[in-house]
Amino acid sequence: MTPDSEMRGGLARRARFGGLAIVAAAALAVGGAAPAWAGGAQTYTEHVRGSDQLDPDFGPNPCTGDALTGTQQENVVDHETVKDADIRGIFTEEAWVATTDTGTGVTYSGHFTVAGNYILNQPDQINTFTFSGNLTGSDGSVITGHEVTHFVLGADGRVRISFDKVRLSCEIAG
């Protein structure tokens, strides 16, 4: 397994609130981006907008444990600089979510933001991602989520440092 595929696989496993796996793929893909030259480095900036079904990893509603289904409107900006064997990038994703709790029928709408930066060079790969989101239910409940993920892969593909701090909460209107 290559370090890049390990990174994508790790991010897919960390996708709790949806969208992060899509962002990771966008952050690592520069195909079709127009290059610009500055100081011997090649830079790419890519804007992706779209609408799709919620990722199956979106997860259950923390208020009820029921599945959530719905759609999200996304806006992703990825910027990457490549110089020799060094690749550095940053990205942000904003998404507006409309979802329904399959058990209760409560509808939720809200917004989440994912941001990250990565350095892929020899000998290490350094990656940090953050997530923050809020969804408000038609019954007045509020789902809030925050996550910070950081990991460093050594040249041998082994994880040197890794942490994933997640806070997911539900406030039920009372």
C-alpha cells in the first residue's frame, strides 16, 4: 500500500459527518488543474462545486441512533504546490446539508466546514484536518460536531504520530 493510498484509506475511515473522504480525494487530485510557475514550483488551484447524496459514512443521528439520508451542496477549494519531491497543499470544503432521520422523520438542515493541510515529501508526510458542523432539526434539536485529525507517515509507510479528537453532541429541545 502506498502512503497516498494509506492516507486516503485513513481519511475514509475518519469520515464521520460526511464529505471528508470527498475532500481528501479532491485535495490529492490535481488532474485538470491549470499550472502556474513561481520560483521553480508548480502550483495548482482547483474549485469544485456540486451536489450529491450524503456519504454512507455520514453516520447515525446521535440524538436517536437512526440513519440519516439526504443531500449536500458542496464547495471545495484545493491549492497545491509541487517543487521537486515536495508537495504542499491546503483545502477547504463547505457543505450545506438537508437530511431526514429515517426513524422519526425529523428533518435537519445546516452547514459544515472541513479544512486541511498536507505536506507530502521525503522522508515524511504530515497531514492535519479539521471539521466543524451544525445541523438544526425541525423538532428544535441541534447536532454539533467537531473533529481534529493529525497524522505523520514515515518514509517506510508507518504511522509515526496520530491522533483523532472527535466531539459529536445532540441537544434535544425541551
